[in-house]
Amino acid sequence: MDTGTTAQDAYRLMLTQHIAPALRDLGFRRGPSSNAFRYETTTHAGEVRFIKSMGSTRQRVNFWVMLYATYLKTEWVYWDTTLSSLDLPGDLERGSWTLQAGGPVEPAASSVLRLFGSYGWPAIQAALDNPGYPPDRSARWARTFPKRPRGPRFDDEAEADQQRYDAVREEEQHADRDPDAFQALLTRLETEPDPGTRSQIAWFLLRRTHDRRARHALIAAAAEDENIRVRWIARYALRLASSRTPVTLKE
């Protein structure tokens, strides 16, 4: 790259010459802004947005990647996450990327595309597979739980939540060595009323889809759980287990 090129120029070059062509091959088109790319179904859309730090300068640009799923009729965002939050252990070195004035853009672009192909694209696909938005009032889920009241938690309720969290963490720490602890987590995924706890367990199982029991539990959660996030985590885990899409720089 020309040493006279600013970091802002490098950022635009990365988006137009590297990111856009690779995403176009997956069916993405330019989104509502120059830093956004959209993949549409007939009713919903997945988006990839590149967010530049407010502290970026001509010498240095820091950026990260956000992922969204929206309902096209209203443009309501019903799912969102950062690309860096989707990593499996040891696969992501950072939560953001940096471009320097006069420096190459290929390393950052290649890193983004590798991680997007491995995690971001499966995550968006999982959010579009069976969106669950807008909610279908007539839907009857096999796993339906009493609604938790909104508002501040009383001391005894907060204590019960903490005890539940501690119990799950304890089971997770022993699950890989103790079949009883692993089974306790599977049972909690089916029966625990708190959707946050079920999400926590589904995320734990995401990293263990090589285990037949974990795969079967996630398949059931994806089809039966009333909570949209639990279903998404389960679908995402199953997509990761089945395949990943290589996304590379264009020559």
C-alpha cells in the first residue's frame, strides 16, 4: 500500500476491495450504509455492519463487526451480536481490528473473513432459519415455562437465582469428567424455567457437539424451547457442528 495512504483510506479500501466481493459471493448486497452488507430472504434479513471507533484518526482506525437479523416489514432488529462474541476457545485473538496508515489491509480483512465464515455466517443463518419473529401467538411450544414477573428481584429471589447460577457453573466444571453432572445439565436444559439459565447451558453444549447426548439435547431445544434465544443458540451450535463456510480474500 502507498505509504501516503491514510488509515481511513485503508478502511474504505478493505471494505470495497476485499470484504464486499467475498460477502457478495454469499449473496450479500450493500446495506443501508457503506459499511453495511445485507442478505435477504422473502421476510427477514441478516446484516453485517463494520463499526469504526470514534477515536479513529488518519493514522489509525480501530473497528469491530456487528451482526444483525431484522424483520423486513418493520426493519425491527430481533437478534444482534458481535462477531467476536461467537468465537470458540482459542480461535479469536481480539475483539476488534486495527488498520494503520500506509500499512497492509489484507491481514485484517483475511482475519475478519475467516472468522465470519467460521462463526458469523452460521450465526446469521441460524437467526434466519426459523426466526420466531414476529412472535406467533398461536404457537404452542413443547417446552413452555411459567413467566417470570418483571421488575426488581426480591432478596430471596435474587439469592435463588445466584444459587441456580452457582449450581450450573459447578455442573459445567465437572461435566466433562462426571456423567452425572453432564446429565444434570441436560435435565436443566429441559426443565429449568429461567431462559437465561437454559441459554447458558445451551452455550456450554455448543462446545461439545461431538458428544451424541449434547447434539440430541440441542436438536430438541431448537425445536421445542419457547425462548427465541435458546432456540437460536441450539441452531447455531448444530450449524457449527455440521459445516463452516470458507470465506477468503479475492485475488
